[in-house]
Amino acid sequence: MDAVLFWILAAVMVIASLLVIGQRNPMYSVLLLIVSFGALSGLYVLLGAPFVAAIQIIVYAGAIMVLFLFVVMLLNVPTEDPPTGYHARLLGGAGPRRFGAVLALVLAVELFWAFWRYLQPAPMPAGSSRASATVLEIGTKLFKDYAFAFEATSVLILVAMVGSIVLARRETK
């Protein structure tokens, strides 16, 4: 059952990620990126890392994607136009395709390396065990020992949102 769920989540993540870069409308790209992050958090749950899955949803799909959504909505950019002028000369016409091909090659090498590492047995030193903290232990430590840093970060995000709204507002006469 876990293997089937893994392949479903992996397929959703890959398809959503490909659609993110293939969309002309930035709003759809943001929403598809949230779907991709959700599938990734499901993969973390399958790996036995519920805290990382929760942080993936809270931090990425929650905070950062909301900021991206605000920026896209405030800029009111309906579609992406192809580069013209200086940027077109800088990229050399087919530059983005070459860059994409290089990134695809790097991804293929990384996937090959990851599968090769997966097939190799990982030696564990004798007498050692992996200590894993529970979500409760991590949350207690975060909100007791690091409460100030946590609250300072949330105030910083709030100030950034208010600042982007103030900078993007249109003056009416």
C-alpha cells in the first residue's frame, strides 16, 4: 500500500511541478506549486518524518506561498511575455532552452546518483541507534526555548506583507 501511495504522490508532485513552469498565468503556477508542496509533504509522511511534513505545509505552503500569492496579486501580472530587447540579446535567443536542457541534465545526474545511493547498503556503526524526536518534543522546545525567535520571524513576515501592500498600492486622485 505504501508503494502505491508513494508512486501516486510522486506522480502528482512531478506533474504539478512540470505544470508550474509550463503555465503562462502566474496565479495558476502559484496554486500548482502549493499542490506540489502538499504531495512532497505526503512523501515525507511516508518516509516516517511527520515533523518535516508538518513544517513543509506550515512554512512553504502556508507562509511563503501566501507571500508569493500576495506578490502575484499585487503586481497583477496576467501572463508572462517573452523577453525582448536587452534580455533577449543577453539570453541569445534559445538561451532559456539551453539553460533548461542543462538543468534537465543536472536533474538526471542527481536522480541517477540518488538511485545508486539507494541501492547501496548504508552501514550503521555497531551499537548505535538513531534517536528521533517526536513532534511534541520538537514543538515544546521550539515554543519554550526559541519562542522569541519564532515570534520575531512572524512579525518580520507581517511587516514584509504590509510593506509590499503599501509599496504596490495605487494612488487615487
